[in-house]
Amino acid sequence: MNGALLEVARTFNLLLANGAPKEKVKVAAVIHAQSVLSILTDPAYKERFGIPNPTLPLIAKLKEAGVDLYVCGQNVGYYDFKPEEISPDVKIALSAKTALITLDQMGYSFLNVSGN
């Protein structure tokens, strides 16, 4: 399970628990570096690790809650993944940097989360 995505879910839940109306909470996550491995489809993950991807149920719940998920296209290329190997719940951005800059310009606040 990807710890950083667990932190995204925790942050989303804390905002709601603090009284923020769900319709006003807009969260986006930009996935990069080795975290790219955690957003592979089950077949792609099984091919590499021999088990289903344990993070896919969390990704589906985040998407269902309205969280936008982006992956660094540069890392997708670095690991030589095909777009169809990436969960369809995750959008491929040109890069993590450009995604973060674009989200900043759209009014998002930056919160760097990492998980073990």
C-alpha cells in the first residue's frame, strides 16, 4: 500500500472532520518517483511483483471521493511503462513539475506528503 496516498486520504478525511463541506474540498495528488509503481494495473503489477496491486482499492476510493490523481509522465517513461499499464483512475501529466505548477496556478495549496 502506498503510504503517501494513505496520507492524501487522511488529509481529505481530516478536512471533512474539521467541518469543511465535502463539495468545497478539492484535493489533487501528483504521483512521482518510485510511487509510480503503486499505480500500475493489476496485470502490470502482478507481472512485476507476483501479487495484485494492493493500492488500487485506495485509488478507486480516492477517485470516488473526487480526488484528482496525476502521475509524472517523465517517470512513466523512465520506468518504460505503457499508458495502459497505469490505473485508468490516474491521469498522466507531462511531468510532476508541470502538474504542480498548473495546480498552483489553479489555486491549490501545496502539501508535501510522504508515507512509509
